[in-house]
Amino acid sequence: MTASDEVTAIEPATEDGVVYIVDDDSELCTSLAWLLESVGVASRCFGSVREFLDADLGTVPACLVLDVRMPEIGGFELQEHLSSAGSVIPIVFVSAHGDIRMSVRALQKGALDFLPKPYDPQHMIEVVQGALRTARERFARAAEVRELQERLARLTPRELEIVRLVVDGMSSKRIATRLGISVKTVDVHRARAREKTGAETVAQLVRDVLQLGVELPG
């Protein structure tokens, strides 16, 4: 066979997201990875929670297909760990020994779904594709939050304080009275905050802060 006759296998792209499969059942991991690959979804398999936590996962939108019962560290423990760390990765639980109590617990803690083993392949594909859509939305929102935080970091403590009071609904006159400064000084700080953050208006900056849920000092 010549070089031109060779066929190179193409890995599913990760730009649209990747599925992390954490399950100590290696056969299930492999079969699910093949199933996802058949519809162009990239995945990575991990045989334990520790292996998953120790891995370099990169920064791409991702969801997690997670077994409930595993040696040493189980799925619920990983869910709690990720939640405590502020992770927004969508989780789909799978279990061969699940019951209503377990599924309710998982969903109350923020999981997107809880599927019994063996699962229907087509249903799993649909659930995973929905989870990846959620992952992409959360990933994009997190990027917007980081970008806004970086812009706000350019402000002086006084400018941040005034932006916070504007977010609280206070007018320039009320802010001036509260801080013991002139209205003109307040307006100067507002204008500088707008310029430094690249916002078209202070109202837009306030809207971004509120919509993204960014906390300001004070």
C-alpha cells in the first residue's frame, strides 16, 4: 500500500464538547465511547474517580457520564467535590443498582439525568447531546463572567464602589451623599468605569453585572 492509499482514522472533534465517562466497568466505557463516536461525539474514559481527578482535562465544554458505585470514591462523592469546587460540568449518572431515592438525590444535587444500566443506546445519545448543549451554554457563560471580571479588575477601589452602588439602584446624587463627595466627582468615576471596562454605557455595564451574577466588592 502506498502512502496515498492509506486511510487515517479521524477522531471526533472536541470543539463542540467532550464526554468524560467515569466508570470502573471498562467494557461499558469502551462500548459507550464507540457509541458516541458513531455520532461524532468525542469522549474520554476513566476507570476511577481518582484517575479522572488526576487527569489534565484541558478547557473545553464537557459533560460527565458518571457511575454511582465505584471502589474507593463513588459518583456521589465526585459530584459533591465538583460542586464544592464551583464546577458547572453537567452530570449524567448511570447505575445498575439505582433506585428512586438515589435518582432523587442525584437530581436534587444538580445532576441532569439518572439512567439505569443497561441503558437504551438511542436514549443515551439524546441525553448526552442535551448535556453537551448545556455544557456549551455554561462554558460560554463562564467565559463571559471571566471576561467581565477582568474588565472590572481595571477599576480603582473607588470606581468599583461606585459601580456597586449604581448596581444597587442608587442615583449619582444619592451616591454623592452616601460617600460625602460631589455629584460631579461621582459622574467622573462613573465615566472612567465605563471607559475602562469598554461598556457603551454605565447602564450596559450594570446590566452585564446583573445578568452574569458577578459579585462586586463591598
